[in-house]
Amino acid sequence: MMESSLMSCSGRILLPLPNCFHERKSRARRFESRSSLNVNLSSDGAWKGIRRRQGAPLANMFASRNGGLVRRPNTPYSLPPNVKLDHKLLKDGDDKEDNEFAATGGEDNDEQQDFSLAAADAPSIAFWDKFPQRYKLIVTTSLAFVVCNMDKVNMSVAIIPMAHQLGWSASTSGLVQSSFFWGYCLSQLPGGFLAGRFSGKKVLRAGVLVWSLATALVPLTATFLPGLLFCRLLVGLGEGVSPSAATDLIARTMPINERARAVSFVFGGLNVGSIVGLLLAPAIIKLFGWEVVFYLFGLIGIGWCLAFDSATTEVRPSSTSTPNSQVGENGNAFSNGQVLKSSPASTSKAASKAASDAHAATFDISDKAIPWRAFFKEPALWAMIYAHFCGNWGYYNLLAWFPTYFSEELNLDLTNAALVSILPPLGSVVVSGVASSLADHLISKGVDTTKVRKLCQTIAFMSPAVCMGIASFCPGLPPWLIAVVLTAGSSLSTFTLAGLYCTHQDISPKYASILLGITNTVGAIPGILGVALTGYILDQTNSWTLALFAPSIFFYVTGTVVWNLFASSKPKEF
């Protein structure tokens, strides 16, 4: 075991590390390090708050976050008998790590100490523990979006037996489904601000808890329409903060050349949620009744909340990054797709602190008033607002009415109608991977980001418009062909994840969650008006073409025109 001298400096001691930590025989690993540990001294001379200045993680038993060194959960360690290493689990909300150590013991701080950490007797690290923290957040956030759409589509399936049992008309069914979007619309801007102020992780966790509890309450209020509408409003409130929270997480943690894939993976969870919900809901309803689907899906969301904190640790921007940049695993910063090599000077205490402060200011939206006026002076924002409205008009109406359309228009029973309704989100899962990889590839090859976003959004709008036109204005097509055509159009609309949904982060990583809150507030209006209006027009005309397809085609086409005229991904200095 090698010895390391302690050097006192203004109440702080610097513990130079050897080239490797020594460990016991063949059962332990060797870990190289070119950095140092900062050990804060308390008034009684104890070693407090182990920190690492810079460099690669020292060991698989450790993780590096915000310039600090923390031990991965459930990893054994060994220390000299005269040193005690106490583990503390800290709450979120300050600058400390979620997992911090206090090392106490040893001799006077001016004397040499034998301080060698080892992972002897440590079992092999699980696959999840080897994941970079930013990928852990992306995966678990995507799972939250799976639950999100499970709790959204469960009503579109359950509405059929509920309407029959409770004697609802199409207008009442449309009102019940649209009530979700009342809350969804109201929570967009608050969700964007809260995500930027308190972090997307905390806001997402709170949102999932709210919508899960409200989902479980739906069966208890079903016979009292105002109570049911209020529960669905609460579901919308909870789910409404999730897009802004996810956008904040992605903007803070992902470099631009990984952004489209991150957005597609996270928001692609919505399609997976639709698939899972449409697969499970009919079977659960058939076996146990429609009430059970709300109880079960609500419990799944509560379970996600309980597992989220233990599965992830929030990633904060690294001190080596610069404004409007992100940090890679090797510690280099990415800015607009370019790698910024860190300089040797960044290892100094002053340079590290200055860089950390600069990046903190980049994402801290509480330090000054939000520049609302500057936002709305940008033509690109108005293009994003209208594109979000147009895309959601088609998406929300198809999501809400597809099971009913397939059941009534194509004469399918509940189970088969739900199974056919799975095809569009299933195709979307495949297309999202293609779209995101294509967009990131084009950007990495030097294609202008704005051109890439325009191309992807044009595909996302015109594909479903053409397919809906075929289904509407070509009478006599067999039901299976109609299902194939609508599936193709809906699937290709997923290109929006590499278009519109990346543009908020392209324009301003700092205000990405606020910008998405603005556009998604307007984007929620189709859920409020469009879903209910579709039911009303269907009651009056008994025509799916007039009620569902024609309005969606109109908005898709006009959205394409506005997007290509005014959209831009050029970074803005607000």
C-alpha cells in the first residue's frame, strides 16, 4: 500500500494520488489516475468530502459528477484500520453530490497518512452501473414516457365500454377525452419554468406521481361526470410537465451530435407506451373490467417514481464545458458538434471554478427575468408554435379516435380494434430510430442543422397528409389496406422528433424547456378543441372524413408551408 503526503492549504488538504490504487491480489482491479483528491478539513481535523479535480473516473467503484468523486452504490471498499469512511445519502437541491463520503480518522493532518482505497472482494459491476449517467437519465426518462402514454391511451380504449355502460354519446366521449388536455395545456409553461429552475429530474418525478395517482382515481369518479373530468384534468397536469422536463434534461446533458437520437429515444417512449397500453388494456378490460386498467396503470407509475431516484443520479453540467455546449464522457466539451479540447490551465482551481460558474449561469434561469419579449420577436418561434399546433392536431385526434374508428368504420371488435391501433405506434418506433440516426449523421457530415430540421419536419407533415387523403378520398379500399396506409402515414410523422422537437434545444439550450413550454401550450389546444370537435362533427355528419381526416390534412399542409418559410435552428442569444 503506497503512502500519500497531506499538504495543508487554507483549511484544505491536497492528497496526491499515486498512478494507481493498490488492491488485494488478483481479486481487485488496478485503476490509473492523473488527478488529485481534495479533502476538506473540518474544525476537528477530520477528512471531509472526498473530491476529485479532473480526469477520468478513478475506478468502476467510483463515479465523477460535477468535479466530485463519489462511490457507486453497493460497491464494497477497504480502508486502513485507522481510517473510517462514512457514507451519507444526501437530498437533492444543493451543490453536493447525491452520494458523498466523509473520511474520518488518521493522525494529525500535518503527518503522512497511509490512505489507499481498494475494491477487494468487490463483485463484478452490474451492466446498469457501467452506464454513463446521462444515458441512465435518458433510459429512465424514456420509461416515464412509456407510462405517460399508457395512461393516455387507456382512456381511448376504455371509453368504448364506459360509453356503452354509462350511456354516453360521441360528444360526451369526446368531452371526457379532451378534459385531459385542459390540464395538459395549463401545465406547459409552469412545467418549463420549474424544469429550468429546479431541474428536469425533480419536475418529471413530481409529474409522474400526480398523473399516476389521478389515473388510479378515475374508476371512483366515473359515474360523477364533473369528478371524472377533474381527474382527467389532473392526469393532464401531471403529464404536461414531462415534455419540458425531458427537454431540460437532454439540453443539459447531451451534445448536439447525439441530440436527435436522445430526443427520439425519450419521446419514442410515447410510442412504446401506446403499444403497451393498447396491448394490455383490451385484455385487462375483457378479463377484469375497465376499472382495473386504471388501477393497474396508476400503480405502475407510482412504482416508477419509487425506482427513479435509486436508478439514477442527476447529471449536472461539467465545469469544463462552455456556454451553449455539452460535455462528453472524456471530459471534452461539445459546441455545435465541434469538440473543444480542454486546456491544461483548466486543472487549476481558479480556472475550474470560473468554468463551473460560467456553465451554471448558462442553465440557471432564476438569475434574471425570462426574456419573453425577445422570444416572441423571433419568427422561428412562431413557426415552431404553429408547427406544434398542426402536428398535434393530427396526432391527438388519431390517438384518441383510432380505436373507435377501427371498431365502427372497419367493424372490428374491441380487441381487434386495439390491436390494429397498435400498428401506427409500432411503426413509429422503427421510424424514429431511422429519422434520428439520419439527422445526426447529416449534421455530423456538416449539413446545415436548419436544413436537416426542415427536411425531417416536412416528411413528418406531408406523409400523414398524403396517406389520410388516400384513406378518405379513395372509397372501396379494403379495411386491411386502409389500416396499412394510415399506419404508414402515422409512422412517418415520427420524423418530427428529429425536426421540431430538436429545434428548441438548437436555438437555446438554456431556455429549451421554456421554449417547449410555449410551443406545447399552443400544441395542447388541438387536444382540447380538436378531440371534442371531432366527436361533435361525427355526431352531426356521421362522416369520418369530415370529422377526422380533412381538418388534419389542412393543418399538415399549412404547417409544412410555414415551417419551411420561417423555421431556423440558428442559436439565439436571448
